[in-house]
Amino acid sequence: MAAPHRRTEPLPGPDGALIPITPRMHWGRWVIGALAVAFVLWLVASVVFNENIRWNRVFEYLFSPKILNGVFVTIWMSVLATVIGLSLGVVLAVMKLSRNSVLQWIATGYIWFFRGTPVLVQLIFWYNLAFLFPFLTLQVPFTQIGVRWDTNDIMTGFTAALLGLGLNLSAYFAETVRAGIQAVDRGQTEAALAGGMTSMQTMRVIVLPQALRIIIPPTGNEFISMLKTTSLVIVVAGNDLMTNASQIYKQNNLIIELLIVASIWYMVLTAIATFAQSRLERRFGADAVRLVRGPTFAQTLLKRGSPAQQAQTATEAMASIEEKATKR
Amino acid sequence: MNASLVRASGVTKSFGHHQVLNGVDFEVRPGEVSCIIGPSGSGKSTFLRCINALETVDGGSLEVAGSQVGYELRGGTYRPWRDRDFARFRSGIGMVFQRFNLYGHLDAVENVSCSLVNVAGMSKDAARERAMAELDRVGLAAHATKRPHQLSGGQQQRVAIARALAMDPQLMLFDEPTSALDPELVDEVLESMKALALGGMTMVVVTHEIGFAREVGDTVSFFDEGVIVESGTPDRVLSHSSSPRTRAFLDKVL
């Protein structure tokens, strides 16, 4: 939050002469601030200067091939799972809003199931799909034409992770998309229908593009969240950052050191994704985004305007006060 | 001599338990400008929306261009229209809304060309050229690349009129087109509508602008409590009304 605006221009006194303002010192704020800084420094120091952490090993592993490979898998997995989640989420949302009640019920049931079961359970389920279906077959009905795979060949840790994370995200994202679609003014739909478009065209050409501007900000959040949720993939050995880090510390017992390595990478990825999100938001209608999230730090700074502008508004304010005073 | 373009008889409509239309009889011949006046909540906007099937009718008969709205007579029975039948029907009727309803993500010229591309199947270039011509007609060619929020209310409504005209409608419906406008912007919209009326367009105009109804309307209908209380030439309804309800309403608004 920005600091409250502090007036520096003098005020007219009882006899009309201008009297300057003496700023107040907020001693309570200073004391509490100092205490808070001291506490945070103590916390940080107790970790950084902890002799049980071997920082040289942290830096040694930070750029080791196995960790870098894990980072790459984590990024790739997050992107793919988010794409699956987003596209399926849009389909589910449209189904849920359709006039066909069968489609509505299917979407509702899907969302209930995937939001109602822990994502950890879903990951393990997909990984062990072979117990249910040892073989996966794609076949043209009533013919011998088709393909057949061993389920265990297909359901690697990576694909199980993609399915588990993607399907799970789609259930959550469907609700976001539904809210976005419903937030588009009803008049837009009516104008499109009156213009001779079918309901499908109206949705595709008029409603969805406008809903997108409302949907984009939460999308960025979902992706950032997904970057870290992929660490659950450790249970199905998905070769992601967390899996690889854990494999290393299980061998050399440098548990904290490798958790720090993984955390540093997750933080770097999150920072990059946050930056990308703000760029994305700027592209898709700043108006809609501002409704969902407040202005960013940089925007707040820019909005304060130049000192010249501030001086001008202050002079205007003075003029209006003087005007009122003379009227009296 | 002329067959009616719109003919309603005994049209009823309710939202839940609330009866909005109580048997509306109404007629518009090609080339006519028909103004509908009446107090808020009297059902006049609902009736207008029934004409292009944005609302369904519960009872009575509503014909546009000689056939029932929403139903197709086939094999001795009426079958409800499919989605694309509604779309084809509406593409021949232009509608202008109280709140403009310009597409918020498109600029002015894209608003006008949208249906040309997606409904009439024109190429993007041809549609754009046509849309520019329509914008020029309402005097807004200079604002073609502006988004709706960059335009004044009056300009937005004129873009909306251009958007409806681009599809070469045989009938134009206006739903209180100036009610959401600041007073100083009302005239520019009314001027566009007047030019349209002089050009021979068939129009049904729900309005609170009694002056416009008097000057431009061929007929004026007074709506109250879901029925048309009185209908006739502007002079008869607005100046020499025999109905106390009409006179009471006119006393309030004039």
C-alpha cells in the first residue's frame, strides 16, 4: 500500500495568513519497524551462518547436470499440464453453461470428482493405471485395424504427472472460465444474436474473447502454482526438479542443502513467471486486469506523477480554498 | 394494398407469474415508421424484443414478413426453429439497443463488419470497405479505429446504427435508443434516425422522445400494462387523444 498523501503546502490561518505545517514524527511506527527488522535479520542470520549447512555443497549442486535436467523437466511439465488444464477447462466451462442438461451434469460430475480427490491420489492412480488396464488399444470398431500399447510403457512418471496435474487443473480452471464468461455483459450476447450470429458463433467470436481478459490474470497464478505443484510428482518419480534433488540427497544425505538448491530454482522460475504474467496482463486489456488485481508496484510509482504536476494540483487546491474563504 | 411486415394479434407473454404482455395487437407496413410510447414497465421493450425473437411469445400470433416468428409450418404442424433458423431470421432485422451493446473488444469498424464476415460470409477486405461506407453514412469514418470506450455515448449509438444497417435489414428495431444518452448527445442520434426514416426504412421505435414520434412517426402506439391502449397518427394520439390514460401519460412527460 502506498503511504498516505502528505500535504506540504501551508494552510490559511484564522486571519487569512498562510501558516506552514509541521510534520508529525510517528515514534511508535519507528520502534515497531526497528524491532521487526532486527527479528528478520536474526532469522536470516541463523540460517545463513548455520554451521550445519554446507553452502559450498549447495553451490556445487546448484548447476549440476541432474538438477538442471530436473529444472528443464519441471518447466516442460508445468507448461504442458497447464495447457491441458486450460484447454480442457474451457471445454468444461462451455459444457457447464450449455443448454444441454446431459453435458451440464457430466461437467459438474467431472469437476466434483477431480476437485473432490487429492491430486496426490490422482497422480498415484494414473501411474498405476496398468493394474486396471494392462493394455491400451485404439481400434476402428468391428475391424482388426488399430494400435495397442503396453500401459506401463505409456504411463511413465512424466505422462502420469501430466494427466494428474492437467486434469486436476482443468476442474479448477473450469470454474474460473465459467465466471469469466458470465462476467461478460448479457447485452454483448444479445447484440451478437440480433446481428444474426448463432449461439456457437456468439460464444466464439464475441463472448470468449472478452471473457479471456477476465480469465488471463488467474491463468498466470495457476501456472505459477503449477510450477510448485509439480514437486508432488516425486511420488511417481517424474524426473522433475524435486525428484532429482531427492534422489541426490538420498545418496549423500545432504537433505537441507538440496532442498535449498531446489528452492532457489523454484524461486527463480516463479520470478520469471511473475514477470511474464505482468507482460501478458498488459497485453490483454489493462482495464479488466485492474479490476481483478490492484496496480503493480511500478504502476503505483509512475502514477504519482512529476513534482511539477503535484505542485500544480496543490496550487489549484489553494486557489479553491482561498476562493471559498473570500466568499465567506 | 401493402401486406404488413409485422402483424401481431393477441400477443401474450409472462415472466414467471408476472404478465408482461396482455394481448398486443400491432401492425407495421413496409416503409412505415412506427413509434411506441408508454410508461416504464408497460411491456413495450419486451414486445420489441419479441419481434426479432430475442424473447419468446407465450400466446397469440406474431408474424414477420408473412410467417410466424419462431415456428415453421411443416407436415400440418408447427415446428420450433433451430438455432440457425433464428440466426437467419435475425440477420434480416437490425436492432439498436438502449445501452448500445457495441462489442467491447472490437473497434468501431470491426463492430460494423463483424456480422458481415461471420454471418453474411463476406471477405474481410470487402466487409471492411462496406463497414467504412456505413460509418461514413453516420458521420463517423474518422473514428473507425476507436474502441467503444473511446467514443461518446452518441457516437457509440451511431456506430450501433451503422452496425445494424450494414446487414441491409428490411426492418429496424430501436429500443429506447436515446434513453442512456446525455441530453446534449440525443440530437445527433435522432438526426441519424430521421435520415434513415426519410430514406424509406421500415422502423419500429420504442422511445420517450415525444417530439421525434410526432415529427418522424407515421403511427404512434401508446402502451400501458401490457396492451396497446391507443394507436393512430401522431396528431391523433399525441394531440387529440380520446383515452384518459394516454392524456395522463403525456401530461407527465411533456
